[in-house]
Amino acid sequence: MKMSKSHERRDWLLLSRLLSRWRASYIGRVAAVVEIASVPASALGIYYALATVTLSSKQLLSLAALVALFVTVANFIGVFYARRNTTHLRRFLQMMPDRLPSEEEEAVWREATAFPWQFSLFALYNSTLVVVLPVIVLSYWLIGIQPAFLPYLFIGGFVVVSWISIYYYFVWEWLFWPV
């Protein structure tokens, strides 16, 4: 059953227009937007640390700067991952509306349907290894946060990493709708 024009979702119409305009660069561009939109999640981690750990204003600012630095690095890695793991899909989008050989179409379909959960899993590892663990270690070494407070930083980091992984899954599912 086809929906009338007045009942079509506007967000899907926008995504379809962006896809037809950007073609192969769609994935790289939306990956950058998705990564930028995930930055406020780091504020959740900082808030958790502020609510559970006693920090001086200097320590809090240093912690926020460390988090911002490592989140930026993790976001660049995320954009690179998105581009690297969608080669078949980007080739398909570049060739649109031409037909691909059937084995290539199958590879594109597998890539497009698997990418959201693969990226979520990647984000879990990326955020943990590139942001949470280095920030905890450097918070102890450079900022002087007491060892008793480090588990609270880990819990806050785990909450944020979990949220970001779930966020990525649903956002990538939504963004891949027109594909």
C-alpha cells in the first residue's frame, strides 16, 4: 500500500533528497553529522562525574578538556570507519540508478543492513578504548583525581558509551532508510 504525498514522512523525504543529491558522499557527510550530534553525550559523562565525585574547578575543567580532546579523536575515527566499511554501498550510490551485477547487489544489501549494528559495536569499543580508558588513566596521572573516584568515572563513562552505542544504532537505521 502506497502512502499519499500528504501522508509521507517529511524526514524520509529529506533523507531521500539528500541521498539523491549527495550520492556516494551521503555516508561520509551524514557520518560527520552523526558524530557531531553525539558530542553532547560527553556532557552527560561530565555531569555524572560532577554529581558523584568531588572535584575542584581546575580538575573539572581539566577533565572536560580531556574528554573533549578524546571525543574529537574518537569522532574522527568514527567517520573514517563509516567511510572504510561502506565501500560497496558508496560505489552503488555513485552508480545509481545503474544496475550492478547480482553478486555486487547482494554485497551492497548485506553492507547496508549490517552497518548500523556493526557501527554500534564499533562505537562501543571506540568510545571505551579511545575516550573512557585514556581519560580515566590521564585523570589519575595528570589531573590528580584520587584513586577512590576512578570507579565513578568508569561508571559514568560506561553509561555514556552504552547510550552512544544505542544512539548510533537507531540513527544509522534511520539514515539508511532511503538506501
